[in-house]
Amino acid sequence: MTFLASLIQYALKFILMAAVAGCGLFLGKKLRDRKDSKTAAEMTQQEK
């Protein structure tokens, strides 16, 4: 029984850490895309 409880505890920790990592990846990509589009807009304004 102790083994099963420990296994469930580690599985929940793994799922939580994977969710945090996934959110970090999603947020990082979203912020990078926003910065890239802002930089591209500034570059097109400078070319005019």
C-alpha cells in the first residue's frame, strides 16, 4: 500500500511539473512571437 501511495505521489508531481513546463513553453513562444512582430513592424517603418 505504501508503494502505491508513493507511486501516485510521484506521478502527480510529474504531471504538475510537466504542466508547468508546458505553460512555460507556451508563454515563451507567445512572448517571442509578440516581440518578433513588434520588431518587424519597427523595421518596416524605418525602411519608409
